[in-house]
Amino acid sequence: MARLLLDRGFMAVRPLAGGLDAWVEAGFDVEEVDLVGWREPA
Amino acid sequence: MNELVAALTRWGVPLVGANVLLEQLGLPIPAVPTLVLAGALAADGKLPLAGLLAVSVAASLAADTVWFLLGRRHGHRVLKTLCRLSLSPDSCVRQTESIFDRWGLWSLLVAKFVPGFSTVAPPLAGSGRVALAPFLAFSAVGASLWAGASLLLGALFHGAVDRILDSLSRLGSGALVLLVGAFVVFLAVKWEQRRRFFKELRMARIPPHELRGLLGSDAGPLVFDVRSSGAVQRDPRRIPGAVVIDVDRLDEFVAALPKDQEIVLYCT
């Protein structure tokens, strides 16, 4: 996925180390995904 | 080389079974060349075709069952471990989840033909709480198609396979060295690709505490949740403000973004 974005010319793409699991394990906040109306970029 | 063919003729069925079992358990020992060779020997009347097919399906099912049960017991952690060990880790989990989410158990019919998917699909099915009986039924059909196609290929082209074996026989023990050398080169190339990929990832990754700090700033990055839809439904949590991306519609999502936009993405 990071490669796809880099291939499209984006210069500052970084994967999150450990993914969502690492974020949760670090004790940081999460929120529920609205599965009906997923937010799109502005 | 003659000795190798003689051994395969004598021990063909258990050798094919062992090769299929080890490959399906995840070891990088391709079974298709062995199946094709065995198919050619079967066409020459030196091995029983039905026995080869039966042992291949049984070995494949045994390995699939092990992975299925591990997936059921340990969930997504098995997938992560498998993909960490995979020779193609960059395409492992996400692609597998996408295929399985889209096609469900039907994907098992072609799983053996898709590199990487074969070993990852069973634990994914297990972690998704698929019942064992339908899993085994679909896996058995998939294994029959895969092993049957390889054996049939060998049987159809047994003349060509025999000529290759004759050529290799003339090389004597050098043929074995050649085959082992080619296999070692194959493994080395894949391992180097894997090493480079992980090095690239280590260099570019952002740790959670750094992302959290950036999210609190004015010029924080855009965060993309790039998990498969099935993974999101299984765990509907996200990092606050993250955009859940459908990879098939990636271009729509990013079309309006400036190329210097900082983007952080995450899977499970």
C-alpha cells in the first residue's frame, strides 16, 4: 500500500510500526468506525 | 540423476506426499515440479496416478487442518507470524484478507494456485470462525484441482519430461548439483528481496508515540486505515480521525491530495 502511494508521487508516506495493534497496546485512544458512512478525505 | 528417478519411482507416492505436506505447512519446497514429474512417471506406468492424487490431497488437507486450527486458536497472530516468515511479506496479509473477504470459502478452490495465499488462507478461515466441515470440503476440492492439474500436466507432457530427465541423466551427478544450485539461488534471491523489504520498512516506519505527537499538532499527517473490509468489520476500531480506505478506490481517495501531504497508514 505504501508502495502504491509512493508510485503515485506521494513523497511522505510511512506505515505505522506494529499497526493498529501497537497503537492499542500503547494505550492510545481509538474510536469506532462508522461502517455505514466511512469518512473520505477532504 | 538416474538414482533420483529410481528413488522417485520406488518411493514416489510417499515422497510426493511428504513434499506436498512440507510445502503446505509453509516450507519453501515447491511441490508442483515434483507433482509434474510424478505425473509423467505415472503416464509411463511407473507410479499409480490415483495413489499420487490421493496422497497429495490427504497431505494438503492435513497441513490445511493444522493451520486452520492454529488460526482458530490464535486468531490474527498466526497470520502475522506467517507473513513475517513469508518470502513475499509485502503482499501477504492484506491481499489474502481481500481475496478471502470477497470470495469466502470459494476462494479455497483456487487458493493453491495463488502464491502466498495457499498457506495463509486456512488460518484466515479458522480465525474467521468458519466451521471445520465446510472448510475441509472446499479445501479437499481445491487440493484435488491443484494436485490433479499438476499431475495431469506431467502426464500430458511426459514425453518432454522424459527427454529432460534423459538429458539430466547424461550429466550424471552434475545434474543434481545443477538442480540443488538452482534451488539455492531461488531461495537466496527471495531471501534478499525479503531482507531489503524489511530494511525499507524499518527505515520508513513511524512509531505509535511519534504519530500521537504529530496528531496533536496543526500540520498533522493524514492517517489511512488500509485494513481489508473484513478486518475492519471484525475489529471496528480506528485511530481517531483515520480515514478507512478501500484500496480498490485508492485513486479516488487521493486524487485531490497534494503530493507533499504527509500520510501515515496502518493495518491490523
